[in-house]
Amino acid sequence: MTQPLDFLAIGDITTDAFIRLKDAEVHCRVDTDECEICMPFAEKIPYEFVEVVPAVGNSPNAAVAVARLGLSTALVANRGDDQNGRDCLAQIEKENIATDFINAHKGAKTNYHYVLWYHEDRTILVKHESYPYRLPAISPAPRFVYLSSIGGGTEAYHDEIADWLELNPETKLAFQPGTFQMNLGKERLARLYRRTDIFAVNVGEARRILKGEGEPAELLPAIQALGPKVVLISDGPKGAYMREGSESWFMPIYPDPKPPYERTGAGDAFSSTFVAALALGKNSAEALRWAMINPMSVVQYVGAQKGLLSRKALEEYLENAPKEYVPATIL
């Protein structure tokens, strides 16, 4: 790289196979938001169709969102030397994302996940392959690093990332923790939490990190106390929350043009679009308005990337937004 990148995403890449279910039921607890998908055991269960989507994952999804908004973007990831890996690489290249930091490992498999898709929501069966994770030589330092889901056994890799960030204070860090990163705990990743400029999770994830309950407005300052400067908490179709400094805001969703078709990637679209708006010179309140538009579009399609918008298309939605589509200050 001869010029600083606007955006460098770090995280695992995978292929998602969406299996559209037809014979299933969802059972939810009356006292919590926890639900289970249920199907007959030891039976042959029909499905409608399968759609395979390569080059996805939290960080690849974020990279695609930002690239489509016109920013210079690269991805740090690992893949196998199999056909799935080649398909992922080709798809990333199509999105004008630099692939210099995507490493192929001889004899290894590329991550492959199965998505059980029922109505508009999904349950994902995940398996992270084991790779020799090493941070490449990154120079010059990008304006933003976006860190998200990485497989297990990568504690040393996270320490390496934290070391690099501490040596490059001019780079802003956006952190959208994945399952393993949340399982590691806020204490083990305290250096990353303290270094984070933008932290993004959903309500359930915030509660899991804090090991407690609470409404979004209560979770915001508790997460902020761990170190992040700006905290984003999404609450699905209910909207999203943000805290910066001593102020908190609520942002409603952008009105859906029709009922959601499939919700995978809505959170990735929200957080990465917020970061992209900051990189384009918007303030946090403006970035929050940008951030809620891409999820609205993403949930109209299968997979996390098909509905991601160009900057022109997103700005057209902004121009046509209803007057109530503005962030509101909350206590």
C-alpha cells in the first residue's frame, strides 16, 4: 500500500449456505426473549431451496459495505487453498476490496457455515477452521481498523492486534465483537476495549458482555465505562441507541419498503455504515442516520451483502426520509 487506506477490516471470512426451511416451529420463553427453532427428530425434513453466498462474515460484510460507499478498503483474513477459498477471494476482488492481506494456507479448508432460514430470521451453524493467525505488515496505517469475528484459540493474535494499535494511535478502532471475542471476556480484551473508538453490539450481546440485564439506555454507559468512546447498541426492528461523551440518543429504523425477507447481516451493515459515515466527515448524529439505512436494504435480500447500497443510493434514501427519521436525545 502506497497511500493510507480509509478502512481495514480484520476478521474471518466464510461461505454461507442458506437452507430455506418450510416445516419448523419457533418456541419462545414467556419471561425472556430467548427462542428455539424446533423440527422433528430422526425424520426427513423437506426444505424449499439452498442459496450459497461466498465471502461473508462480519468483517467481510463490513468491508463490502464501506467499499460500496466509495472508501478505499482492504480485508485481513485467512482462507484455505480450496475452491471455496478461491470463490471467496474472487468475490472480494469484485467488490474493489484490496486482497493483499488475505492469506491462503496450503491443505487448509475455508470456513463454511450453514444457515437455517425460517421466516425472516435465521440460526447459523458455524465452524471456524484453525489457521496460523499472524498480523501482516500494515503500512502506512489506515484511518480506521474494523475488528470483528475471529475463531477460537486466537488470544495471541488479539494481543498482536492490540500491540499494533497502541503503536499506531492515529488509527481509529471500530470493534464489533464476535462470539469468541465475547467469550474471552472484557477483562482478557481490556486493552482493545480501552483502545476502541466505536463499539457496536446488539442488546443481547451487550447484556452478555456485562453479565447482567438492563434496558439499552442503561447498557450504554456500562459499556462506555470499559473504554469505548462511542457505543452503538442495535435493537433489531425497534431501532438503535448511541452514547458519546455524556449524551445518549435513540434512532428509529428507516421505514421498511416491505416486510423483511432475511435478516442476516443487518447488524454488520449498521455498524460499518456508521464508521463509513464518520470516515466521510459526518458527525456522530449524522452517521447514525446513515447507519440505519443499509440494514433496511440488506433485510430485503438473501445474505448480508446483496442489499448493501452505493453512496448515491443511500443519500437518495436520506433525502426522502420521513421527518421523524432523526436521532432523539434520551436520559
